[in-house]
Amino acid sequence: MTQNLFDGTAEQMNELLSCIEKHKGEKGALIPVLHEAQGIYGYLPVEVQTVIAEGLNIPLSEVYGVATFYSQFTLLPKGKHQISVCLGTACYVKGSDKVLEAIERELHISCGECTPDRMFSIDSCRCVGACGLAPVMIIDGEVYGRLTPADIKGILDKHLHD
């Protein structure tokens, strides 16, 4: 279950409105505004998309369509600690699906979601180029290899205190 975690500040809203004003009337303004908005908020919740649509005088469906078409945009918040589990062939054959399930159980969220306290978010990827260490996950750029589901709690606990 994805929860609405939007909690933007007045300062962020002012920054967003300035960004929209700066690009208003430019051809192709939507993508630069989306990039800047994601930089301000870390993701593009519907509340931000609505402000962008109204500010650029375009339909919300167009904003949503562009935000969901390009992979660099995300509609969900990311955690302080971003976890990516490799589900590429070598990792999958060695049990990365079980590692992912263990992470989901431990954090009580599903792949693609963020914990309510925004400490952790989980995503999957196809290959990180560390097939010899399969199965692999990455947390905040640090690679963990030769994982088993039993390893997960200790690794996550280590990051809770960062």
C-alpha cells in the first residue's frame, strides 16, 4: 500500500513557483520545470504536478504523461537510504528474489515504495555489473554481494544508525 507522504514546505513552494515563472512561455518548458521540481522535492507528487499544470497552463494529464514516460522522474518519494536489488539473470538465479522478499518483510513495504519515516526505499534493477558477487544489492552506492535473506536484518540495522 503506497501512502501519501507529501509534506512540502512554503519555502519549497516558493522555489517551485519561481521555477515555473522563469520557464513560463518557453517552448518545451515542462521538462526543465519537472527536473527542477524533482530537485526541490525529491519526487513529483500529484500536488506538485497540479501546481506545475496550473502554472504552465497545461492539462494535468500532460504533466503526468511526461512525468511517467521518462524514467528519470519519480512519483514516489525516495528514502534517506536507497536500496536497489539486482534482479538480473545471475543474481536472480542465485536468489536475489528471496533477498528482495526479505527486505520487503523487514521494512514492511514493497519494491518501489518508501518507509513512512522516509528512512528506506526499495527498487530493483536489472544488472549492476557485479555478477561474480551474485546476488547483489546496493545501498547508498555501497555494494553488498553473496547475500542471503539472513544477511538483510544486520545490513539494514547498520544503516538505521547512519
